[in-house]
Amino acid sequence: MATKKLIVVVGATGAQGGSVARALLADGSFAIRVMTRDPEKPAAKELKKQGAQVVKGDLDDKNSLEVAFTGAYGAFVVTNFWEIFMRNKDAHLSRDKEIEQGKQVADIIKQQGLKHVVFSGLENVKKLTKGQLEVPHFDGKGEVEEYFREIDIPVTCVRLAFYFENLLSFLKDQKDPSGNGYLLPYPMGDVPMDGFPVCDLGPVVVNVLKDPNQYIGKNIGLSADKLSMEQYAAIMSKQLGMPVKDAKMSVEAYKKLGFLGSEELAKMFVFYQMQPERDMILTAKLNPKVHKFNAWLNEHKDTFKY
């Protein structure tokens, strides 16, 4: 029997990497090596139990990256702006650090000669808008996308839409001041917003890796549903059995919410109002079982704590 091609999954105990690792293991077409800072995490131990090789690695540790990518055919790579941001509380420093990490991974991948990399990227908003708008947690990933291509790495960039998971997890802190239900405080006006369940990313990446000739060199904007805030709220009201309303919040009011990262996210919503390219048809082709918002919420509503 021929030896299976080896895929390295970065961030395998996180939301994106975990989804990819589980899908690769379930598919069985590739051998899997997962990289994590803590191989003793329960999630890492579970992946090992399911058949993955688990190695200790850190995006800031060049030597560990060289070991992790040795002998690999391909990889799924994700960087984490928000983890960096929580350590230094400065969006621009976080962007710069994310670029540094992404470029270091790219250099090692180039050195190791991998044949196909799927990078979880996003648009370089500053470049697209000629400096009119900066969204650091997009811009850094956009620069890393550009670097992968600049040094001729065979890469496919997947760009996720707003996580459905965020709609539910953030809701508990958004009670309607009237005392009756909850508010969705996202400043989108009447512009529909693309959404995607991060748990459904894995099969997308598996199918991209299985068809390199089709997808190398492509940017793939992922979206499972495209709804207005009023439509999201109506579905949530029905599924959760309580009133959920669109708060009709402005971008300026969102910035003033005052939680860590509110100004950064407000800029993201300004960009979302520009309708960045997300492809629901291609997303469904790459994962025929991708969940629309109503179906996803039906499966996950019990995780919401009133």
C-alpha cells in the first residue's frame, strides 16, 4: 500500500484547526500531523487517540516549525490575531506580530518544499481601500496571503465569513434594556451579512487538498448564509423561544460599547458593509453538508445559557 501524503495542521486544538484535523481524520485520505503548543491538552490527546501524530510547536519557535513540517506534502495554516491582541492590547502590534508569524511559517514551508498549503486568510483591507480603512485583523492575514504568493508557495487561501458561533456566544451579554429578550448589536444597517459555521470548515479544506489542480492559486470566500440582522434575529427568536431584535446600532455606537476590541470590530463591520466576496455556491460544493444558519442554530441552541 502506498504511503499516504502527510498534512500538517497548525492550531489543531483551536476552532479552525480542530475542525480541519477532525475532518481529515474522518476522511482518511491523508496522514495527519497536528501542531499544538500543548500536546497534553485534552483536545490534542483526543486527536492522537483518533490517529493523528501530535507534535509540540509554536509559531514563534522556528526550530519547532522546522520539525513539524519535515516530510509533509501539505498543510493547513491559521494564525491568531486575537490571541496576540489579548497579550498586548494593541491592534497594530498584533497585526505586525501576526505578519511576522505568518511569514516565518511561509519561509519554512518554502524551505521544506510543501506541495499545497491551505491558508486561512482575509482581505488586505488597507490595500483594497487605498488606505481609507484599516482592519488590522484582516490586513495582517492579507499581507501573509501576498507573501505566500510572492515566494511562490502553492497556496489556496480560504476566507471565512462572520462565525455563526459568535452570534450565539455574544448574545448572553446583550439583554434588551426593556427586560424582554435580547439585542443583536451589530452595525450592519440593512446590508446582509455573510455567515459561516467554523465547525464546517474541515470538509472544505479536505476537498481543496484533494483537488490541488483546481484550487491552488485561488482565494475562496466561504459563506453558508447571507442574511440581514433582522433575518438573523427572527431566526434566533423562533429557535430560542424568546424575543431577539436587531439593535439598529451605528458603527460609532458600536465603538463606544467599550469592550476590548470594540473599535477593531467596528472597522470590520464597515468592511462587511462593502460586501466582500463570499461564495455560497462554491462553499456548498466544497462542503455539501454545510449548515445554513437556521439548521446550525437548531443543532446548537442548547449551548446558549440564559
